[in-house]
Amino acid sequence: MKVSEIERLTTERPTTANRRSGLRSGTPVGHEKRARRAAIPFVGAALAVVGIVLLAPFVYTIYRSALGNGGSGFVGLDNYVTMFRDPALQRSMINTLMWAVGSLILPVGFGLTIAVMTSAMKLGAAARALVVLPYALAGTVVAIVGNVLLSTAGSLNQALAFLGLTDPESPIQWLLQWPMNVVSVIVFAAWQTTGVNVVLYMVGLQTIPRETVEAAALDGADGWRRFRFVTFPQLKATTAVVIGLTITNALRAFDMIWVLTSGGPNRGSETLALSMYRQSFLMLDPAVGSAIAVVLTIIVVACSWLYLRRQIGQES
Amino acid sequence: MARHSVISGRKLLAGAAAVLVVAGALTGCSGGGGGEGGSGAKNLVMYNDNPQWTKGFEAAGETIRKEVGYGIKAQSLPTTENYTQTVLAALPTKKSGDLIKWWSGKMLEGLAATGQLADLTAEWEQAVKAGNLNDALRPYFSLDGKVYALPLSQSSWVTYYNKSALKKVGITETPKTWAEYETVIEKLGKAGYPMCTGQTGWETFVPFQQIISAKSTTLYTDLTENKASFTDPKIREGMETWKRWIDNGWVTPPDTKSADCPAMMAAGKLGLMNTATWANGFFKTAGMTDADYGAFLTPPMADGDPAIVVADTAGIAVPKNAPNLDAAKKALVTWMTTGVQQPWSEFVGDFSANPKVTVKDPVLDSILSQVKKQQPAYVNRYYESFPPKFVQSSIATFGGFIVKPDIDATLTELDRQAKQEWAAWEKNPSIG
């Protein structure tokens, strides 16, 4: 069999079998009805919690973003106009985009690489444990470690000066110059989030039938071709989960940025999550703050939907 | 038969889960009631954002109980932003609490303008008459001639210095003139003992506050009353002084956090830190005694002018909706008496607004004697002196200046923000 044939077979999902057996949802049978009814209190309780704690305040935020401050009543889209005109918030949107792209490349890319490379290693489990360990730390703790490393008088600069790579009189300002400070925080956050992606990819790798990989190896496909045409296509479902999780978490990143740069200097490294916090709670301006929250939600939902729609569409 | 028992088992499980949820909700909602304890002890509920001061508040409450019949139950929220939102939301309701810790100056005016605070002018005058309150603080706690809070404590901004570092660079006396002060900064900076500043956090305005108030307290006060503009040439001169410190490397790197500065001083990496007397305890926590660190007042730029002290006062207000309104007002009068203020000031390690209170800490005591000797001029802290929105936006702008000292860009931006926010403040100062 050619590698391309293996690829085709492993990516097609057998749907006709399901249809023939009549298990597609249509009219529920008697015991299914009872099962559903019994499930209502459990699902209902969860829905009630999510509805009261998350959905109702969200609807209120949308409403609030159409009002002004200090009881000044309905202002329509004024808050959104203010938001898109503010240069600090424009910069914030660019930073948010950088976070989305950066977290696609780094935690997802590294997660996949480390999972694949350590899956066949002798001490692979130990290596993976070391990579996953930072995920057990609170984000604030990681950020404080980041400060020790990345601040102007911190360990990284000291190491570089010691190795003669930089002039000790002019250390690199990792956290103070845009866009380097945004990139530094993204890279440092990736150190922590790569771990969970490694675990997810390990699970995905274990669902790949060994025969497909062995067949490709017998065919004479080397490591890279095996990975690209056999392993990776079968990880599509896992990749969908990993990307979905990573993007939504990256777009909401707060504690890392707050502890490392406070969104500064002069609001230069803020993302929309920080801008929303600053506007609502520091500037005491819930009008524009609500608008920022709504825009951020739209971006997160859109990113997730755009990617997941393709993946889920392909599978059904 | 088996199916029947499986379904009733499910119903049982669903029922048990529902009971648990309801029981949990009831216990959750019943906690934290109006402060009336089961033992019958009557307490005033005091909202604050300092959980580390709970013991002090409640000890003060026991002294107040003897006079007023009510003690204090402190309800604290650990983060300031959370606290601000909670108070703003709670004030118009029945759960407004009896006493609210709040800022002074414009932040207090913004809260008073919501119309939710009780008028405490009579209580203020009572305390002043009894000699328990420094009346000079009155403008910082008033709106439109009415008083809305009594002082929690009265901190003063001074410059803490590293005693051994000063000795090392050959300086034997703390500076009394601005020229001497700049010499101290230069010598310490060159010897590797910089002054603490940083762009993270709210403290970015500190050098501006010190330099401009030292240049002229009239200029500083005019700026805080929108009678002077940030484009004034004297302000520009002040920024040039600050730029000189930054360009010469006499200040810490811009990503220094001021919370780290006391420890840096203890480790011999810092020479000076301009901060308030409420930070005095942090130097102790870092392991220093009055043999290692001291403090001096900011000298004036013009010879012959008095030294400058920036006053930093928080206050205690009473909501209009307070469940125990009269008791709360009486409690505040008792709060200012020496019987409450002396142990409170020792507990919190800071000065009191009651002029009869003495301090035990040697560094604070040295500050007090310098104040008695030099009779300084007082200005209110930057944070309380401007409309709150402008304070926040200018903090970011000063942070940018600390990293890249571009005077033109900074002053233009500050001027733009000031015009915008003063206009909004004059239209409607309410922060609710």
C-alpha cells in the first residue's frame, strides 16, 4: 500500500455503517425517554449554575455596554466607537492577536513535538513529567519566577553578561520594550501551557493504530514522512481540542501579564483582558469596560468556532 | 423488577442531590449577616481592604464599646479593586455596613457625590474641639463645605535612606537643602546605591510628586485645583530634573517593583526610597533596625522655604443607609480619642491624626522630631488630589516616562488627559 492510500483510509470515517444500524437520533424509544427525564435534574442543576453565574451576567454586560457612565442612560454604540478610536486599545487588540498567533505556534507546536519525540524514547515518561510539572504551578507563581529571570537586573541578563554575550552596562530590557515584552511574556507563558498539550497529544498518539505506522515503516517511509502523512492526520481530533483550549486560554491570559509588566510600560503590553480589567475596575468606567469585554468574547468565540467548525464538520 | 429498582434508585439519587444543593445554598446565604452575634454583643460592621488590620480594628472596637455600646466587626476584602466595586454596589442597599474605610481627597469627593454618605461635619467639629483631631486635614475630607469622613491615620511621605551607604559615600548629615539632596542622590547613585522607582504599580507618580512639591507647593496645589497646566515651564523644569536622574542611572531599573525595595535596601543594593510612613514596617520586616535605615524630610528647592511633607490620609465614612447610623457617628468621635488612637497607631506603626499621640518606633520618632523642628508645609498625596480617572491614566503615562524619558510627549499627553478628565469631573464628579 502506498503512504497516500494509508492516509486516505485513516482519515475517512465510516458513516454509512451507523446509518444502516438505525442508531441516528430521530424518534426516541421508551427507555431513552425515561433516561432523558432522569438526567434532567443533573443537567438542570449544571445549567442553572452556568446560567446564573455566567450567562445572566454576560447578557447584563452586553446591556451595560450600551449605556453610559454615572447614570447617563442609553448611548448606543458610542462605547464601541470610543474603544476602537483609543490608541491604547488599538495596541491592546494587536497584542491580543499576537497572543493568539503566539500560542498557536509555541504551546501547540512544542506540545506536539515533545509528545511525538518522547513517545518512543527510553526515559520518555520522565521527560514528559518534567515538561508537565510547571502546569501544576499557579500562574502567578510562574509569573514571579518570570520576573526573577526576565527583569533588567534578573538572572537571564546576568547569565548573558557572564557569558559575554551582552554588555553588562546595557542589559536587555526584556519586559520594557514593545513588542519584545509581549513576546517575552508569551514565550514564558508557553513554558507552562506546553505541559497540558503534551498530555493531550500523548492521549491522541495512543489512539493511533500501530498497524498504520508500522505499515508505513515497512513501506520505507522515514520518520518525517511517517509523521507528516500517517501520524499527524490521525491527530486531527486531538489538535482540534488542543488548539481550541490553547486559544481560549491565551486570549484570556491575565495573571502572567499583570505580574510581569502590569500591562505597561504605558499600557503597551496590555491585551483586551487587561484593558477590560483596567477600564472597569481602575478607571471606574464600566461603560467602555463592558464594551471591551463583549469584543473580547466575540473574538474568543469566533476563533474557537472558525477552527472547530472545520474539524467537527469533517468528522460527521 | 430490576429496571423498576434502577429507576427508583435514580430518583433517590436525584432527590438526595437536590437536598444537598438546597442545604448548601441555605448555609451559604445565612452566613455573614448584620453583625449581630449570637452572644448578643452589638457590633458595627466596618468594610475595609486591610485584612491584616482586623485585630487592630476589633481592639479599637472594644474601647469604643465602652462609650457607645457597640464594638467593631471588621469585614475585609483583600484586593482594593474588588473592595471598591463591592462598596459602590453595597452603599445604596440595606447591606451598606456602618463604617467604610475609604480614601481622602477626590476619591472621597467622588464617593460623597453619589449622595450615599452621611454628613459628619458635627462629629468632626466635636473631635477638633476636644483636641483630638488636626483641623488642617479638613479640606481633604470635605465636599462643598461638608465633612464626609474622619481620618483613619495620618501618614507622611519621607525619604528613607540606607545609613551605611550614606556613610560609605562620606556624607555625615541628611540633606537640608535641595542642592544637598541632589548631591546625596548623585553620590549614592554613582556608588551603586540607586533611588527606588519603577514602572509597574501605582507609584510611578512619586518622583513627580516630590520634585514638583519641592519646587513650589503653590504650583503643586494649583495643579491639583486645575489652576495650573502641565505645560507650565516650571513643570517642564521639574521633569528635566527627573530626566537627569534617569539618564545618569541614579534610579533603579524601570522594571523594579517597589515592594522589593526595602529588601533591596537591606541587601545593600538601594540607597533611597521616597515613600510613606505606613511603609515603615516593611523595612523592619526586611530585617533592618534604626541602626540600618533612617528617614529625612524633602528639602525645598528655594532656600528659605520650609521642608515639604506629602500627607497621605485614608478616612472612615458612614453610609447614609447604615443600620446603626447614630451609633456609627458616635463611634467615630470616640475613634479619634487618645484612648483609641494611641494603641491603634502603635498597632499599625504609623502616625495618628490625633496630635496628642506619641510614637514609640525610633525612626518614626526621628521623623516626628524633624517635623517639630522644621515645621514643614503639607500637601496632599497625588493619588487623592486629582480626579480618579486622571490619576489612573497619568500613572500609565508616568510609567512610560520612567522607561523612555521623553518630556515633550509626556507633558503633551498629560495635558490632554487633564483637560479631558477635569471637564468630566466638573460636569459630574460621582464615581458611582
